[in-house]
Amino acid sequence: MTLLKISGLQVAYGGIQAVKGIDLEVHPGELVCLIGANGAGKTTTLHCLGGLLKPSGGSIHYQGKDMLAVQAHDRVRLGLSLVPEGRGVFSRLTVAENLQMGAYARKLQPGELEKAFERFPRLHERRDQLAGTLSGGEQQMLAIVRALLSKPKLLLLDEPSMGLAPLMVEKIFATIAEVTADGVAVLLVEQNARAALKLAQRAYVMESGRITLEGPAAELAADARVRAAYLGE
């Protein structure tokens, strides 16, 4: 069964067509990456999936359900969570309070927060620290773990490595790999095409609002067009 199916998705800002009729699928437990240059329409696509933008055409089906009339907070309850570009942590709340907010749409089970801290000891060390005082990498980790506490079936990640030091990028990608190993599907938008293609099972290339290439990630990583445009080869 297809977990997410986008058909003919279009998004317009005034008279500008940002997304021009794309098709995309994600299957349960799969990691799919969406790569492309700045302004290609990748973030706009994720915002539509998360319910932050209304498309001007096409359809979005999640678990077979038409999502166009479903509000953003209800999409979270259905198991679709977005970690936006820029992390979006609550800077004046502590790490622990941020994580508690991740479970706002459901009841946090006893011991669940402690299990999250056991898995991410760096956050445990900073549990009482204000989120706004964390490093960029720590904030990104916090944003991902907060989204996981909503118990998603599909996690939408927008540029999780942006602005991070190489060592922290490695840790973030290791965390993403652990998420998919736990059975959560991931749609990853990422400008670090090399790392994204190495991690993903399937990939899409987006250019000027259109999907121009798609297929197994390993095949796209070997494609001369992708290597020239996104891998610097």
C-alpha cells in the first residue's frame, strides 16, 4: 500500500507557479529524498503536505485519505509530522518542555519522555536548558525528536543539515537512519545531495517546480546529469 501519493500537485503564489503538477509517492517505512537547487519548489511541496499551504491543483492522499481539506494539526494526529527548515523550536521553553509539546495531539505515556532522553543523551544533558540557547545541531536534533513524539508514520524533514558543522551533520543523518530503521517513513528534502542519496532508497530530482528525474537513489547517484548538477563531478 502507498503511504503517501501526490498527483498533479500545483502551488501558485500570486501569478507565480512554484510547483507545476508533480507526482510523488512514499511507501511505508521507506526513506525518499527530494533534491534540487534553491527555489526548485521543494519546501513549498513539504509545506503543502504538512497543511501549511493550500495547493492550487492536484491531490494529496495519505493512507488512502484525501488530505486537501484536513487541517495541519489534524494531519499530525493522523501520523504526518513536519520538521521545518530552521528547526522551529520554542526558544523560551526548555528542552523537556519542547519534547512534551511534540505529544500535544495525544497523551504522553509514562516513561516515554525518559526513553527519548535515553536514546538521545545529549538532549538529556540539556533537558532543563532553554532551547534557544542550544547549538544549531542540538536544536535540529530536538526538532526531530519532538516530531517523533507525535508517533508519526511519515516524517517530513526540510533541510536538516543546513548550517551545521560536518560532525553534527553525520549525527543528524545517523539519527534519520535510526528513524527509518524503526519503521517510520521519511520524505527528506536536502541540499546535501550526496548524503541524501546515500541514505535514501528512492529519490526525486526537482527543477523549477517539476520532477525531472526519479528512481532508486543509487541509480540517480550514478546518473551523469545528477553528478554534474548536484554532486560537483
